[in-house]
Amino acid sequence: MLTLDDVTVRYGDTAAVDDVSLELATGQVLAVLGPSGCGKSTLLRAVAGLEPLAAGSISWDGTDLAGTPTHKRGFALMFQDGQLFAHLTVARNVAYALRLRRTPSARVATRVRELLDLVGLSGYDERLPGTLSGGERQRVALARALAVEPRLILLDEPLSALDATLRERLAGDLRSILHAAGTTALLVTHDHEEAFALADRLAVMQSGRVVQNGAIDEVWREPVDEETALFLGYARVLRDESAARVLAAAGLRSSYAVALRRSALVADADGPLRARVEQARVTPEQVRLVVDVDGIGTVDAVAPLGSRVSPGDEAGLRVDVTRLAVLPITPGS
């Protein structure tokens, strides 16, 4: 188990990581999610032993890693661009760390075959990185990181260099690979979809501090504040009377603030909310709307594909309770 207790990393007078405490159980994948500059990559580097701690401790299975150099921690680090050796074949890239450890050639060959099969690249042994797609290069980088069976793999924005379609496909594959290998992993990302696709647990980081952590579904359902909700992908936060009206329409108890996904309000002639359509845009999955709701104001909504909805139309709306979150905030917060 990886344990961080009150970890602080400073650059001069600035705390890039501020009093962070986290636990990562063996075999789990934890995503640290936050915007650029929040300190998440610094935190990852501290775990790797590449940044000194100003305070706190990092331990593995109860053993403090203070003074343990990076190469003796048993951790592997995988960067967003893979950083493969361009002049080495796929097999030689994967085998690189094994050869540094003077692993017998027969064992190296067997391990390389196992790993290429695991990441779906059987038969790619003699290919050079320059002949591979971005997703294939990331798979090779992952195989190389797993080669020496690290007790923890550290992933720095592993999919951010890929296009959206490839990123979505590879995210599911990467999660399956990590679980199949039984690997414990800590990843940092600014992309909530990437975090949801890869991780078992989520820690949200803002301005150097972890503001919320827990199981993915718990954090998703119960964001701790407005900033966290918006960063997790909720589209709008309603307060006061507007929030009360939406919650009443959903059959839920009144509260001061509620966060809504873009699809929380659904066009329904019999819905309890009345609105006027301001914008309508067809997407491959649904019709996206911007509506002016009586007593609430301008919000997003959706309608099924094929719906005949145009700007200026009057519409009823129902509330999808699975697409909203009641926020634990009060007036003035």
C-alpha cells in the first residue's frame, strides 16, 4: 500500500503540494484529477522520489521512503509521450530495463512476448516506434513500464497526447491491462473522462490541496463544492430558488445548490417544468438544447434524436435525477 501523510512540496515560498494525505491499496488505480498548475504532476514526481519533501512522508507498506532513491523504490514512471527509444525495435524497447538488470536472455524473450500479448501487440517485435500509431506507442511504453513488475506504476497524463477517439478506446484497454497485470497505479490527469475510464478511486486537487477523494461513483455523485462539480463535468450550478424549483420537479428535498449535467433536463411534453427553446443543435446521440425555464433561467437540456424542436418553441421538461448532484454548500460559500 502507498501512503502519503501530510505531504508538502515547496518551490521557495510557494507550496506546490500542500498537506496532502492519500492511501492507495495494492492492486487499485487512483487518479489524481485537477487543472493545469494544481500540483498533481509535482505530487507524482514526489512519489517517484524526484522532488524533495518540505514536510510529511511517503511510505510503502509502512516503510518510509525518505532517503530511498528513485531507482530503488520499485516504481515505474510512464510519461504522456511514451519516450520510446526511436532507434530500438519494439521488443528492445520493452526489454530495455530487463537488460539493464542483466536478466537472462531466455527470460527476457519470454517476458517480452508475454507483455506484447498483454497490450495487444503480438507480432510487433521488430517494428520501430516511428512506424507505430500514437496508441500503439503508448502500449509499448506501458509494456516497457510493466516489464520489471513494478510494485507501483506512475502515469503522467498517459493519454493526453492522443486524439479524442483513440483516447477513449485506449482508456478502456489500458484499464483492462492494468487489472489483468494486477498492477497498482497512480495516475495524474486534467481530463475527468480519462480519470473515470481508468481509475477505481479519484482524488480531486485544487491549488496544491486534495479537496475530495473517494470511490469514483461517490465523488461523481457528491462533489464537495461548485468548483469541483464544474471540473468533474457538470455544466451549471443553480442556487437558491432556481435550485429549489429543479429539486422539486425531481421529487427531491429542497437544498441551496444543485449541479446539473447538460442532460439533466429532458424534453417531455408532460414534464413539470415549462421552458422556451433558445437554441437547438443535433448531435449523433441527441438534440442539445439551450432553454429558458420559467423561474430558473437559461440552462442546458436535451431531446431524443428525431425530436422536432426549434428555437422559439414552448417545451415541457422533466428532470433526470441521475444527472444532477446536490451540493453541500450554503449561502455565502
